Amino acid sequence: MSDSSKNPKILSDKVIDLLVSTTLQKNGVNIEKAKSQLSDEQKKMFKDLVEDLAKQVDSFMKKPPVDKKESK
């Protein structure tokens, strides 16, 4: 079994990394250049945003699966 299947935190971090990197690439953002142009306040805002997203992903991963019943 891989580490990500044993630890939901690793999986949630991977999901966040994938979403952020894909979004930045789609918009042609050079990550290193963008980092150098951010103010300290903007960096803190991004950090807070990522932490909030991580909490949401964690809570989602902890929810039990919902059984879908066919409606007749």
C-alpha cells in the first residue's frame, strides 16, 4: 500500500498541490517570478488560503462514503 492510502493528509496535500499547480500553469504564471513580486501581506493571505483548503480537504476525506441508492 502506498503512503498516500495510509495517510489522508498526504493525499490532501497532493490534491492541493495538483490543483494549484494546474491552475497556475493554465494561466501562464511563472511561480518564481510571482513569488518575488508578492508583498508579505499577500504571502500571508496565500498561506492562510492554502491552510483553509487543506482543512476542507481533510474534513472531506474523513467523511464516510455515501451510499447512492437508485431512485425509482
